[in-house]
Amino acid sequence: MITVALAKGRLAEESCDLLLKCGIPAEIIKSDTRKLVLTSPDGNFSFFLVKPSDVPTYVEYGIADLGIVGKDTLLESGADLYEMLDLGYEGCKLCVAGFPKRKGSVTNTHLRVATKYVNIARKLYAERGEDVEIIPLHGSIELTPVTGLSDVIFDIVQTGSTLRANGLVVLEEVYDISARLVVNKVSLKTKADVILPFIEAIRKQL
Ligand code: PRP
């Protein structure tokens, strides 16, 4: 049996469509149930529906052989696993954004950067030798320059509508983000006979 961790929500639905195209009996992913372990009718696949940020953990620990997760989540987690394929969907950019001309001057010594992606942001600014203050938050990041909590934000931009609605613009595109297929390092060796054909079937569909 192959175990696959999927991020609950839209990513799982798109992943379901991809798996079906590959001939993998994954319909069960879309079933209207509160069950979190979904086994395919042929018994060959078990899908775990988890929070996006938990997908890398399930794969790193080998509870799931494979996972499908956004590159943003992957970068932020720093999990020890192999990224095998760029699946292309759920595309967006991880950007620095703010007011077109920052209102007034920065009152603090440090530029204040609000983000859900604390680890990526710390690494980014450290590599640049910029001493910034990272403000960790869990959502509604675009509110922070508007209210004065931050000078800029480091966040996902998909359609750009949240930025526009709050008078903000992209100041810098930093990473291209999309869904990625990841695999547990040990599973790739011990279950190569089933995992490699699975990966190849998906690759052919892309
Ligand atoms: C994400 C992201 C942005 C928004 C970008 O937030 O953090 O706020 O989507 O999408 P857009 O460019 O299409 O407007 P999400 O919807 O996950 O909500 P959150 O603010 O609660 O994290």
C-alpha cells in the first residue's frame, strides 16, 4: 500500500483530479466525509487529509510515503524529504508587498516585515544581510501595513485582489510557488517498486 498525505481543501481536490487522470482510483478523496484516512477501493492507496503545514511532517516521518503540498509550505517547513515533481497547479508568488510609496518614513530602526512565513523571511533577509524585524502572524497579513503594524508584508499573491483591495502593491516577487510532489527518503528506497511507477504516471500527465 502507498500512503499519501494531502492538504485538505482545494489542493486535495486538484490533486484528486490529477490522480484520477493517472488511473489511480482516488475518487474517495472527494467523498463528503469527516474521515481523515481514505482508502481506495482496491486497497492499494491510503490518503491522509491533513492541514497543509502538516503534510511535510507526515512525509518526513514516513507516516505518509508521499505528499502533495505547496512549495511555500515546503520551504517554510524545512522538512527532510525529497521534492520529486512540480505539479504546476495552485500557482502563485511569494512576494514582498506594501504601499506603492511607503507612507512616511520607517519610524523604527528596523524594517518591520509581517508574515506567515517566518522561517523563509528570516532566511531571505539574513542572506541579504538586512537586519529586519519579522512580525509573525497567522492570516490577514495585508491588514498590517494598513494599520501600521508593519512596513511591508511577505506573503502569497495569487490574483492580487487582496493587495488591491487594501491599496497595496507587489514590491518584489521572490519565489514562484506551486504544488509539489514530495516523497519520504526511506520509502523511496524500500518501496521503489511501487513508488517510482506512481511518480512516473504523474510525471507523464503533467
Ligand atoms: C492568502 C494570502 C493572501 C491571499 C492572496 O490568504 O495570505 O492574503 O490569499 O490571494 P489573492 O492574491 O488571490 O488575493 P488566505 O486566503 O489563505 O487567508 P488568510 O489571510 O487568512 O491567510
